[in-house]
Amino acid sequence: MQKGKLLRAEGLAALGVALEALVLGIWSITVLVSGLSGETVVTEDGSDTALGIFMLVVAILLGRVGWAVWKDVRWATGPAITLQVLLIGGAVISTDFLPIPAIGAIILYAVLVAAALINVRRQQFAAE
């Protein structure tokens, strides 16, 4: 990221992805602790521990992607945009336990982060 332009597209996109990584990391630790304590918070079959570990690994990878977006690394936009599509899909199929305003907020957030990521990608192609 160039100095002097703190809130350029890659800065906004990186902050958006970093916030997603933070939320997923906190959620993964909650699921992992509940699984290790013997509770079944998320799954019925007691696989909360495995799910928590998987979510924690994804959160760490997502944090790395957010850092790469911040550093304006070209490969980072693809996985980050893919995550936004998955986030929208996950919100749409979560109508049984999420209220409609929360689903709308998640979709709006994902669309805004995706728009910033697409702007970053366009700038990267223009720089070539």
C-alpha cells in the first residue's frame, strides 16, 4: 500500500477481510472450546472440536489473505472475492436461525468488501 493514501481500495478491502478473519477466529475458538468441554453447540454428532479446528485454520488463512490484500499482492484478491461469494451464499441459506435484518447486513457487508476487492483488482490490471 502506498504511503499517504490510508483509505485506498486495498486498505478498505484489507480491513473488511481482516474483520471477517477476526470474527471467524473468535467463533472458531468458541466452537473449539465447546467441543473440548463436551458440549454440542453447533453439531448434533459431537464434531464441534473438528469443526472448531477447521474454522481456526480458515481464519488464520483468511488473516493471511487480508494481510496480502493490504500489501497489494496480486494473488490475494481471488481468494478474498471467493470468500465474499461464499459469505453471501451462507447468509442466504441461514434463514432458519438468522433474522432477515442480519442476513441483509451480512450480504451488504460482503458486497461492499467485494466491490473494494474488485476495485483493487482493476487497479492491479491497470498498473501492468
